[in-house]
Amino acid sequence: MAGGKRDQEPEEKPLEAKVPRVEPPGEEALFNEAQILHLLKVEFARARRYRQPLSCALLSVDRLEEKGDLHGPRIRASLLREVMLFLRKAVRVSDFLGVYEREGILLLLPHTDLEGCRTLAERIKEEVKKQEFLVEGKPFQVTLSIGIAASSGKDLLFHDALLKGA
């Protein structure tokens, strides 16, 4: 087919058009489990390299499964997300927050020692207890259980040891 579309070279797109635009995470950045575990590895390696502290907190919404059984799995998932969004506003922009093991929450605190993590955990626990979460028009009061662990940047060899400590 002379002169047809097959004979024409495809138009080369500029590099900017080929690469999808990715918005930077905002203040509401929440990570899935794969992302937060990757960030844990990266931040742990950075903490070891520069001998900086790194803390983590494992949080769980008390009786979340019970609330899900009573109100449905959609309410359970929405309530977990609302709690995470509340937590996102309670921590620094440089901290990372993500889902861990389906209904848990992993909070990574770079440049934070154990005492700083403990102080934050206590503050968060009290703030969440006072908060009313509105999910699909229903008000929920929740409490948190929180485990914490920290590395000074030179004491632990593997990132999973930090996670197990929490």
C-alpha cells in the first residue's frame, strides 16, 4: 500500500509524553504494605549508613474486626482509612504511614529515638481516643494498641529485627 498509513513512520513522542506524570505524595500519603515495607528497608539502610536513629510503631485499631463483623467489611476498611488519615495529620511530613498485615498500621519515624517514638505513641493514643470518626454517617470511637521499637543506626543488622521488636 503505497502512501497508506502503513508506510508512514510512527511519530516519535517526546520523553515527557512517554513517562506518566506522578503526583508527589501529599500530606495524606498512605502506603500499601509492599510500599511501606520497601520504605522500611530504605530508611533502615539510610539509618545504618549515617548512624541515625530510626523508630517504628505498629498500631492496631482495637476491636476493628468486631466492628467489621457488626457493620460490614466496607465499614471496617473505611474506618481503618479514616484512622490512618487522622494519624497522617498527627505526624511529621517526613514520617511514613502504611497498612501492615491487612488491618495493622506501620509508622516509620526517621531520625527518632525510642523515647521520641514513645512520646509520639502516647500522644497519638490519647488524640485518637478523643476523636470521633464518622464513617458512612455513623460515628465511631476507637482506641489503639501500639508497639514500638527503635534502632540507633548501628545496633541492628536487619530491618526485620526492628519490625519484630515493635
